[in-house]
Amino acid sequence: MHALFVPLWLTLKVALFATLIAAAIGIALGWWLARRPFPGRSVVDSLLMLPMVLPPTVIGYYLIVLIGRNGILGQYLDRWFGINLIFTWQGAVIAASVVSLPLVYKGARAAFEEVDGRFANAARTLGAGELEVFLRVSLPLAIRGIAAGVMLAFARAMGEFGATLMIAGNLPGKTQTLSIAVYEAVQAGNDRQALWLTLVISLVCIGVLVASGRLLQARH
């Protein structure tokens, strides 16, 4: 049971923090790109959706180049703050947040685009600033679509494998998430453990998908 609960707890922790990061960034970007067209918007949209189509190992390599100990940002984090994200659960959080970001962003943008602009214009006429319009008008009206995207991002973060393995490695009790534990169990020939791990992650993801589907249906 220890082999089941330790990676499960780590997976839930990583997925939760990754989803919070992806939600904060994805909602802000979705609102920004949904408000009005601007030159290069399609390019920005394509870049934000790139993690959906790139192989996870490619994303992992980009992250190593960016936040590795000798990476573009990683060398300064190590030199100035003594922070090394490679082979840590925090590194797994970053990897999972990157691959799950497109789900939050796309859901948030679609939800904001469906909000009737007359409500926001009426709020501005009454003297509301852009932040107040976002918090009191746009966000409440788009919350169901955003919540559905956040739930899907959480499920995606739970199942992340390639980028997480490259950044965080496979350290039992420290960075070994459920998906990596399944892989290791299969490689070791421990079919019983692999079955239990697979069932657990499948049930959690099915529950998330059902809940997000109901939220999307409630929007219409």
C-alpha cells in the first residue's frame, strides 16, 4: 500500500500546484486575447497551444535549457538564490503546469469570448475600471467554462509523464509520480502494482472528466 499512496500523494500535490499556476496564467492570457484582436494574436495563440502538440520529451528538453542548472534562467537561480529545480518535485510542478496550461487558456478564452460585451461596456459606463470589470463581470459570467478547463488541466497534470521524467527524474518518495510509478512497475514485471496504480489514476481522471463535462453542459 505504501507503494500506492506515496506516488498518489505526490501526484496530487504536483497536479494541484501545477493547476493553480496554469489557472492563474491561463485565465489572464485567455482574458487578454479574448478582449480584442491585435497584430500577431494568432502567433501568440499558436505558441500557447504548442505544448498540446509537442512531444512531452521536447517540452522537457526546452525546460532543461531554460531552468536547468546551466540553463538560461536556471544558472541565475542557482547562483543568486541557491535554487535548483532539476530532480525536485517543484520541477515536476513546472513541467506539469506547462503541459496543462493550454487547456486552461483555451477554455478561458472561449468562455470570455462568449460573454456578451454589452455587460462589460455597461460596467465601464458606470465608472468601473478594467480590473473591476474583469473581477465583477467577465470572470463570474465565464466561470463555468473556466472551471471546466481547470479540471481538464488537473487531469492532464496528473497524467504527465515525459516532461516530468526529464525534469524531476524518478526518485521514489521524492519525484516519482503515479505515471512514472506505473512505468517502473511494468519495467520491473510487477503487474499487480501496475494494475492498482493504473486503476487509481484512471478513476480520478474519469471523475474529473465527468465533472468538467457536466459543467460544460450547464453552460448551454
